[in-house]
Amino acid sequence: MKVQKLNQLYEGKAKKVFETSDPELLIVDYKDDATAFNGLKKGTIESKGIVNNKVSNFLMKMLEEKGIPTHLVEEISDRETIVKRVTIVPLEVIVRNIAAGSLSKRLGLPEGTKMKRTVLEFCYKDDALGDPMVNEYHILAMDLATPEELQRISDYALAINRILSEFLAQAKIELIDFKIEFGRTSDGAIILADEISPDTCRFWDSETGEKLDKDRFRRDLGNVEGAYREIMHRLLGL
Ligand code: TMP
Ligand code: ASP
């Protein structure tokens, strides 16, 4: 696809976003920069941008094939991908299969505890407020999404969980939890946006329980690069 990369629209913690010669398309450029705890901890994970670009595109392509609409258009380099332009719904949508992270802390459930059913959480995307958790009532009261959009987002999130969990299990990866974001296209459709990568998921080795995700960086567990490479290798064979 021939689109020209134009001016930078936005620089986030892990990606830069550029306008293109097509007003409906953007280019995302994945960085090696890593942050945690709302930017308090900073570092670099060598080649993370390449792994996240390729892993996210691979998983989104697989989800598309199973009927989930995504922003993915085309990978154009190791770190760059053309995506559909959307307005991001300001929610972090979190799906949890096994207790870990902030849920373990908040509810006193040891990490690794199996729960009776899947948990769906929403956080309001606002760095100044530290992305506070909100429920359906807050979302509708603040008009962050319409009731129809929220229903669609919830349905997609749970479907994505089922598809991803089953797919990753074949690569001996247990999907503990993950965070996704959705966007609105110019014609009002809700599609999966942002990324699905070791930055935004908890991936544990199904056999050993070894952490293969950003928790290695957050918690100083060592071999961060190796864990990211391992996920890319298991999924893409690279
Ligand atoms: P948590 O247990 O820290 O709330 O994280 C839940 C999931 O969301 C986990 O897979 C990591 C992911 N996550 C992000 O992608 N971005 C964030 O800023 C945070 C806090 C978590
Ligand atoms: N990316 C987030 C930040 O820098 C947090 C995280 O992933 O833990 O705040």
C-alpha cells in the first residue's frame, strides 16, 4: 500500500503515531521505551518495538479471521504498521482469567488463583488520575461510551479472550489477563485498536509458570528481552 508518512500526531509511552496522505489511515511506530507505574519507572527493552509490532499484528490478523474487527491494515516495516484512524474510547478494558497483579493486591487473592469465572474490568484512561477503575454506571454517566457501544465492547472483549486463550494454549502460553482498547471509526463502528503484546498481557508458560511478559520489567525479574523474544518465537517462529 502506498501511503506517505506525514507529520507526527502523537507520541505515547510506547508508540508514535503519524498522519498519512490518506486521512482515514495512520502509521504507528513502536518504540523500545518501557514505562511502568504510570511512567514512574522508565527503561528500554531492546527490540521490544519489533516484537510488539509483529506480535500485535499477528494476533489481530488471527482475530480478524475469527470475526473481530480491528484497526490493522498493513505492516510496512519491523516497527511500523498502517492502521485505520479511530477515536479511542477512553477506557482500558481488562479481562482476567487467573488472579494476578492489581486484582491480587486489591482483593487479597494470591497470584495464580483460579477464579470461578472470567472478570471484566474498565479503567478510565486518564494519566493525571492514574487510570482509575470505573464500572458501567460511571461509563454511562460520564458518557464515555453509549450503552450500545459498551455492550459491543464487552461482547468483543470476552470473545477476544476466548479466541486468544485457546490460540495461545497451542503455543504453551497461558493467558492470565490482558488490557485492550477500542476505537470508533468515522462511520461509528467499534473496532479493536491499540496493541496486543507482552506489554499489555500477562503470558505465563503453561508448563513452568514462567512469566513471559512486561512483569519481568515491572518487577526486575531479569531476562526481559529474552521473554519478549520467546513470545515472538513461539507465535511467529522468528
Ligand atoms: P493490572 O493487574 O496491573 O491491573 O494489569 C492488568 C493487565 O493489564 C495486565 O495484563 C497488564 C495490563 N496493563 C496494561 O496494558 N497497561 C497498564 O497501564 C496496566 C496498569 C496494565
Ligand atoms: N504502561 C504503563 C505506564 O507506564 C503501566 C504498565 O504497563 O505497567 O504507566
